[in-house]
Amino acid sequence: MRKLFGIACLFIMLSSTALAHTDPKKETDGEKPKPKTIQLFNKKNLDGWYIFIQDRGRNQDPKGVFTINDGILRISGEEWGCITTDEEYENYKLIMEFKWGEMTFGSRKNAARDNGLLFHSVGEDGGYSGIWMRSIECNIIEGGVGDFIVVGDGTDAFSITSPVAKERHGTTPVYQKGGELVTVNKGRINWWGRDPNWKDVLGFRGAKDVDKPVGEWNKLECVVKGDKIDIYVNGKLVNQAINVRPSKGKIQVQSEGAEMFVRRLDMIPLKAGKK
């Protein structure tokens, strides 16, 4: 009897200990593990990507436009081209950390530093101007980080719809939350704070720019869900698009005349329709 009583007491103690270490919130809320972050850039090499340079083609980079040192990708900008993912993607949050270098080249030597992150890239390499795949671009340019550009063929196969302000920058729509919906299949939709007197000159800074000056790191977050894209620069929402066509494809990072450094390119998978 004493033996049975001892076993019963031990069972009660073990049960109490187990309950004490159980997280009731996880049980009641059915909490699931967070999606695993995918390092698109592994900081060692360009595994998962290929290089495409104008007039050279795939993986022909004799001038070292794309190089990696100490875990940082340097894009020299000396030749026009891009790195492109091997795989197509949809429904994700892409996080990119970048900063400008000092060097500029060619026709953009004295122009605003310019580059871009291209989503939903489809078709032939160099299908647009012999340089990039047709796609939807988040522009990375001094004074215009977060502008949308439709890098398409002029048809509705490549288009975006955004809420915009009544006033435009010339003929260019400007994003405004809750504004009138406008659809474009070519050209751009500027981010909400782009300086209306923007000039294509080296080192341009607008009064409302949220990207940091040359040499400082910026965080660009692009939330791509179904046919929607939200752009955040250093934590601030700067642009949104809906009815994005196409809604999946490869990802490209441009080289377009300006030196740029990238230390992070991470992807967090999302479920369609979920934040």
C-alpha cells in the first residue's frame, strides 16, 4: 500500500511539473511556428542567382560588376545588367539592406544614383531594352526610393493600380493612401513624398526623403501578397499597388550606372491573403 501511495504521489508531482511548463497561450491560440526566413543572398557567393549583362549575356562578367567581399555584395554599376534568381516566387516579404557607394558611370555619371529591385520578372533575359526581364520595379534612385515602374511591354500583361493624389508630378501619378485608383501599364507611380521639383542630378535630396544619405545603410521591405505590393523604406510605408500583373516571377537586382552595396536579401514566405 505504501508503495502504491508513493507511486501516486510521484505521478502527481510529475504532472504538476509538466503543467507548469506548458504555455497555455500556445495551446489555446493554436500558435504555429513562424515561417522560416530564406537567405536569398548567402553572403558567400551568388548561389541561386545568375548574372546577366547587356551585350554579354548570362554569367559573363569580365569587369566584375557583381562581386562579394566580407559578406557584402558590391554592384559596381559600370555595366548595365542584373542578377536574377533561378527560381520564381510569389507571396513573400523581401527585406533588402543597401547603401550607395561613391562611383558612377557612363550616361549616369553626373545623374542621380539609380538602381532597382524588380519583382515578377518573366519572359526572356534582356526582354526589356536588351537588359532586364519584363517585370514590376521598385525603383531605388536618389530622391525616388519606392517609386513603382512598370518594366513591361505596354500591354495590360504588365500593369499596376494605385491610389493617387489629385496633383501629379508633371504627368506622373503620386501615391496617396485613399486616393483615386489609377492603372498604368507603362511609366511610373511616384512614392508619396517624392519632391515635385526632383532633378536628375548626382546627390539629389528631397525635403521628405526617408532614405538615408550616401554611405548609410537603408532598409527596404517589400510585402508581395497575391496581386498586391506594399513598399516600406526604413520602416515607413511609401507606396502601394494592387491588381499587379503578373503576380509571380523571378527577382532581379539591377546594375544601372551607380555603385551600390547590399548586405542583406532575405525572404519570408507568406500565405496568400495573409500579412
